[in-house]
Amino acid sequence: MTKQVDNEVKRTLESLDNLKSASTDPYFYTRLKSRMEEDSQVRIASKWSLAGTGVVIILNVLFLVGMLSGSTSDTEMIEELAVEYNSAWPSLYNNDLIYENE
């Protein structure tokens, strides 16, 4: 049985000796290299666009969290602006101040 296997292996190896080597187009490697470089440039560009999108999303989330945590009513904002600008005019929403001046 081993002699039969040895003969089969020998025949298979001899059939491989008759094969011709594979040949390619002379510019195959040049085209392959340029295609690989294009793919790498696309990957780099997609990474930058993904990073930019991530930054925009993070900034939006921070802005929304800031808006929700610091929400004040309109009257409070108007009164704060009046205090900041040292306004002598009373607030329209504070009726007590208007009636005290009369």
C-alpha cells in the first residue's frame, strides 16, 4: 500500500513539473499599486469625516445639556439683563414696582 501511495505522489509531482509559470500583464503591479493607494486615501478621508461628525455631535450634545440645565424664565432673563445694564426702568412684568412709583 505504501508503494502505491509513493507512486501516486511521484506521478503528481511529475505532472507539476510540466506546468508553465503564471504570467501577468507587464503593468499589472503598477495598476495594483495605484489602486491600493487610492483605497488608502479614501480610508483616510472617511476617517477624517467620521471624526468631524463626532465632534459636531459632541458639541451639539454639550450645547443641549447647557441649555436644559440653565433654563430660566423670560422674566428672569429680562430682569437679569436690566441689572446688567443698570437700567432704571422697572420691568413690565413686575407690577409692584410700577404701582409703587405712582
